[in-house]
Amino acid sequence: MDVTADGSYVLATTPYYLLVIPTQIDGQAKSGFGQSITAKAAPPIKLQISPDDMVKYNIAQLDFTPAHFNTGDAQEEFISTSTGNYIITWNFTKIKQGTHAAAQCSGGHASGSAVAQEGGWSVSCGCNL
């Protein structure tokens, strides 16, 4: 599990998908770290790889490693995890704006080293909600 520096989001990892959980309560400066947010916070955002993309990138089985926020100049910009020999990265800035077409995949099996794969995922085929 990971948390943004300001405590606004919690990132949870399962073997098959990630959850980005907003902790801020709408219209208030309070977060879920100070009081219960069960009925007051925005719903979690589910990030996952579609079955079509698993076939496309020859990913036989998902088993995400613990995901983390990567910081940019001032705040978190990316979410990264891995599964098998692949590194999966989501653009956290776009996710917060409501665009879930923000994932890229790199990795492979060429001579035992990681090889970059072309392309990223789109809303219709990769980051299903």
C-alpha cells in the first residue's frame, strides 16, 4: 500500500488490479485519516489490464507487485507496478483528471532482459473501471 505525500490518495495493490482510493471528503479540508469517509468520499478507481491486452502483450498471468506512486518535480505523477517481466505504468495526473487511458507497458523475454513494447492502453481496452 502507498499514500500520496499529502494523504489525498491511497494506492492498494491486489494480484489482478490496483485501487486508487481518494481520501479527501468533498467540500472539506478533512481526509479519511482524520475521520470516517465511508459515505462521503469519491469511489475508488480500479486500474487493470484487459484480457485483450494480456493476449496482445503475451501476459499469461497477472500477479502485480506492490504498486507505488512515483514523484515528479513537486507531486506524484505516475503509478508503477510490475507483473512477471513487465513494468506497468499509469499516468496518475491523467487518472485524477478522469482519464484512465494512461497506462504503458514495457518488458519482455528477449535474451533475459527487458525490451520496450510499443503503445499504451486506452479506456476501451486497457484500464477498465
